[in-house]
Amino acid sequence: MLNGSTRKVAESYRERVETAAEKLGYTANLSAQATARGTAAIVALLVADIADPYFGQLASGVARGADEAGLVVTIAITERDPQREVKLVRALRGQRPRGLILAASRVEGPDAVGLQGELEAFSNMGGRVVVVGPGGGTARSVAVDNRGGSAALGAELARLGYRDAIVVAASEGIRTSDDRLEGFTEGFTAAGGSVREVRRTGFTRDAGYTATSELLEDDVPAGTLIFGISDVVAIGIMSAVRDAGRQVGADIAVAGFDDIATGRDIRPGLTTVRVPLEDLGYRALQAATDPEWAAAEPQLPLEVIVRGSTPPRS
Amino acid sequence: MLNGSTRKVAESYRERVETAAEKLGYTANLSAQATARGTAAIVALLVADIADPYFGQLASGVARGADEAGLVVTIAITERDPQREVKLVRALRGQRPRGLILAASRVEGPDAVGLQGELEAFSNMGGRVVVVGPGGGTARSVAVDNRGGSAALGAELARLGYRDAIVVAASEGIRTSDDRLEGFTEGFTAAGGSVREVRRTGFTRDAGYTATSELLEDDVPAGTLIFGISDVVAIGIMSAVRDAGRQVGADIAVAGFDDIATGRDIRPGLTTVRVPLEDLGYRALQAATDPEWAAAEPQLPLEVIVRGSTPPRS
DNA sequence: AAGCTGAGGGAAATCGCTTCCCAATCTATC
DNA sequence: GATAGATTGGGAAGCGATTTCCCTCAGCTT
């Protein structure tokens, strides 16, 4: 009754009790509270890898929102393993969190069979599931216009004079990657370019590095553009380009997607599509807590940012 | 009794119950468990900013360890505000976590008055407090030899021919910064260099950028070395150097500390001291959970890494 | 056959809190 | 000044586990 239930208590008492509690160092036992109420003041966040700046920035937004809402954030790392993800969701469910935010998961496709079931169970228990990216089922989703953004990027790059591109993407079936790939191809070809090759790997820096190293063993003409499916991948690409003795920019141009902080500090700067990652996380949290969330503004505004990694070709 | 109490049950039964539970989608209510047991299977992690790669990598190690130990990680962001930090510790205490890991906090000094009290209360409740960095009081600590590492760095840089350095540090009283500053000065001067100026700001990229921009308004001779108290700061420094029309490397050399992932991908590469951040987090978790932890190997091994940002001066 | 041991069932107490119900007190209205 | 209505506060039940204690039953030993 100390923690804002329906009971009304005289203000004077309340204050007295509160200062006493303060002095004694008393803190309400959240677990007991959760037991009694049936739900805990917790939001669970699932990310692939918290050391990845993409997820770091996202988590930052989630944490901010949670703080404002008086919730605690619990974090779990999927390591991009669908099996693990299912297990984690199940384990997290034991906490009876108010919401569950899934960043970086394939909610669809063959890998997702177990997941869907878990998510439903979670929903049925009264928790809210939010998917960052294209959602499905009972889940709310906070999406980014990957397709539109990369189409715009492709168009812009073609306008800068690029005609020949290679895309380093993640495996087929991963929606974010597929959307970005399709969008880019669309925008780039519509404006006169053509995608010569698509390389399938993963979402990591090392994936980008390795793929590009292999790519550059063959003869890649100067003026080729390599589009990395995310900034993290693109950064790997840039390093590989350099390590192969080529130059980033006029020689081999590189572009990414997300606009993580690092992309602004490397030289040449990384051309990319700005995704308001922190906001995205913040809105995911809103979606997880706000009872009358209505998928308003389904897409966050994106913006193509051209930097030195793709200088205009004359 | 389903979750490992003293009771002994035949394995066969146990299995049967477990698969049944699996099928029904039952999950033990962790809150109830925590209420009954008096402590939750949770470790709380306090970081200044989860979007900062330093904390990201650290958190990554913590998360890995927690996963292995069957614990859930709860994360809270201090935003480098001591007041906030106290409040958070207090709030987190309500969860009755097994351990509390403090990364990036001043456990000492005038700001820490409230903190110490909270930490003690936490300890008295049976939770274990781990400080990443120089600890104090009841807290266990997982430390890094900041002083020795930066002394080695300073010595190495002097050996490379640098004689004139500026240090961009955090405010006085922040132990990590002070130790690194002292160590560097020691090592650098002992080997023939001299620290011309110390600039006090913060631990962020922008702090480094701003401080350096101001610095470069005056005439800074070519061949000067700027040491950023952490890699994040150093990256800000590099950007500022470039934006001021100077060159990183032969013109103005830059070094940092931590060896965050980004430092390997920027060009020129950032000279720094490698801190095994992930391990550090992992060990912090060990310290928080292992009952017979004995501060073994009090310091993790550090290593000076010279890259292109500090080319040898002939 | 009696006695001992250990496995396992069942009931009850406990954890710290919320929530519901009811009696007691206070206030406003006629 | 009496009565209905609104407030306040006390008490008990319940939340979903864990833990402890007691008891039964079967298998062995002597």
C-alpha cells in the first residue's frame, strides 16, 4: 500500500512514512510486488549483440523510455541464433515483463516456428510484444522504411555517376536485408545503374570484411560501388578495401545503411541512410507500454547522407 | 520443487514433468521464486551510456557470463550523473538482485557520499557489489592497471620520437582519468618527453572534439602528440584535428586508451592500450556471483598497440 | 518378523506485497 | 440533530512460488 494503490492515506502520514522509509533505507520489494500484481515493471529487450553499435544506440533509446516510464530494462543477447532466441523468450517470460522488444529477429520464415509459439504464449500472458522491423502476428511493430530508404540511396548514387554496384547482403530470408537489397536495386537501376553482383553473408563487420576481401581477389574496376547492407558491414568493407591496397572513395566507393555514430568519424565519411536509431528504440518502448498505441507514424523518416566514401564521379 | 530445491526426485519423474511443462508452455514465475527465496536471479549493470562502445563491449562480457550462470541482466543508464546513480542503485535494490556491477562511477570523492550508503545497504541485503575500476568499501573490484598501461604507452611514444604532448582528460577526481594521466606523464617524461598541457573535459567523443578544436585555435606545432584519456575521446580528437585542417599522424599524432573496436577500422588506426573489455565484463560478473572469488589476478594484462595515428618520428 | 532407512507424497507456514471487504469516523444536507 | 454518503483504516485473503515438517510405504538388513 506504500506504492500507489487505490488506498488513500492522509498526506501527513504518507510523508512521515516515506521519510522514515528513506532513513531506514527501505525499498519496496519489486518481486513481491510483481508476484502480487501478476506482472513486473520490466521490459525485456532482445538484441543480437549489445557490443554492436546499432543495437547499442537502439538500446539507448529503449533505456531512456523505460526510465521515463519507471520500468526496468532486462537485456538478453541472441547471438543471432534462432534457437537461442526461442529459449530466451521463454526464460524471459518467467519474469512476467510488461513488454518484450525484439530487435533483430526473423519473426517469419522457417526458423521462426518455435518463436511464434513463444510470442503468442507471451501475449496470452498479458505481455506486449514489439518487433523492431517488419512485424507479424500479435506483435506490434516499429518499422523503418528500409526499402524506400535504400531506393533513395540507390537513386542518389546513380545520380552521382555510379553505374556499377556490388551489394554485400545478409542471407536470403532476412527481411531487413532483402528489403534493403530490393530497394537499392530498384532505385539504382531505375536511375541508370546496375547491380552486378550480390554477395550473401551476415550482418557483422567481419562478414563485410571477408566478403569484400574475396571479392577483391578478382579484378574489380575502379569506380565500382559496394553497398553494405548496414553500416557495420560497410565499415568492414572499407577496411577490406584498404587492406587489399585499394582506396575507398574515388577508386572503390562504399555505402551503408543506418548511420551509426562511427560512420561520422571515419575517413572518408561513410555515405549512408540515416535511421534515427535512438528514436526507434524509444518508440519501441512506447509501443510496448502505451495501451492505446496505434501504429501511428508507422515509419520513421529516413534521410540519405552522402559523405566522402562516394565522391561524385565526373 | 520444480526448480532445484533440496528435495530429491527420481530423474525419470523429473524429466516427465519437465517435458509436460514444456508442452503446456509453463514457465516458473521468477517473481514468485524471488519472493520466496528473498533474492532474484538477476544481476544489475550500471553503465554511463550503453551506446558508448566501451560500455557496449563491457556489457557484452557481462551478458555472456550471466547467461552461463543462468542469470538475467538488468541494465540501467547513469548518464554520468552521480545523483541519478544513487537513485538507480536504490531502485535496483528493490529487485533484490544477486549482484550489482558498477561500471563508470566514482565510488570515492564528495559525489559518492550517497552512493556509499546505498551500496552498503545493498551489501547488507545480501547482494554483492562489484566495481569495474578501483573499488572501495565492501565492494569487490575488477580493476585495470590504468597507470601502468598508460606509463607503457607514454614510454613507447617517447621512444617513437615524440617529445611534446597534450593530454585531454576528464575532470580531476575521476580516478580512471587521473590514473591514466599520471601514468602517461610518468612514462612519457621518464623517456624524455614532456606534457605541455592538460585539458579537462569529459569521457565522450564530443568532449574530445570540442577540447581539441579549442586547442587548435592556438598554434600547435607539427609533431605534437595528443593523448585522449579513452579511445572514444581520442576519436573525437581525430575528427577535430581533421576539421581544423590538420592531418592526423605525421602532423598531429593521436593516441587513446581501451582499444575499442572502432579504433581498428578508422584510418589511420588509433594507437592505444588494449584493454580486454569483454573479459573485463565477464570477470566482473564472476566477481558478482562466485562466492569464493578472491581477487585473483587483480589486474588484467594490458598491451600497447601502436598504429598509424602515431607514426615514428625520425 | 521386527527394525531401519530413504524416497516421496501432502499439508502448512512463509515471503512481501496487493486487493477486496467491512466497520468506523467524518461531512454535508435536510 | 438525525441520516445518507463519502473517507479512512483495519483485517483477511490471495499471488505463486519455496521450505519445513510429518507421515506413509517399500525395500533391506539382521
